[in-house]
Amino acid sequence: MKLTISNLLEIPDIGSLRVLVARKWPGLRAKEEVDQWDPDLAASVELSHLLTSKRISESKFVEQYRKELESNYSLVPWLAAIANNSGLTLVFDPSDPTTEVCVKILAEQVSVSSS
């Protein structure tokens, strides 16, 4: 399995599929700099707002985000298949702190799914 995590500002050119994990396009980069963007990989707007406004803890955010992923669970095996074949780079937006948390959880889920 070839899985890496990258900051949107420092996307490596390593030949793997670069997937942006963000609910909305960050506007920091041209869309050509990532290969795939699926907003459903990121936390919902409501959940992200709860974390950024400090109305929930990061651990509660992670718990809720995992539940959101379950409703889109077909995305995780798809990412695992890519990681096992051509390689996968999960890209987060540094201007949105929720995306880095989401990428870490997704990487964990992809690793488990590919085992």
C-alpha cells in the first residue's frame, strides 16, 4: 500500500493519485494540482463548524466524523484500492483545521480497509 498525506501548499509530485479532502474548494490552488476532489470525504459543514467554534472537542468531532464516513463508506474501499494499486496522497487544506483531522482519520480507515 502506498499512502501519503500532504498539505495543499506542499503537494509532492510522486505519481500517486492526489485526492483533496475538503468540503469546499479552498481556492489556494488551481484544480489541476489535485487529481480528485470529493466533498463527501470531508466532514459536513455543520460538524466542521462545531469544531472550529469550539462547541465540541476534537475527540467528539472524530467520533461524529467516523459516523458520517459510515454513510459514505463506499468511498473508503475505493481509496484503499487506489492506495494498493497506483498509490494515494490524501491532501488537506491548512487553512481549514478540520481537513487535517479528517485526512488522518481517512488514512487510518484506508489502512484498515486494505488489510
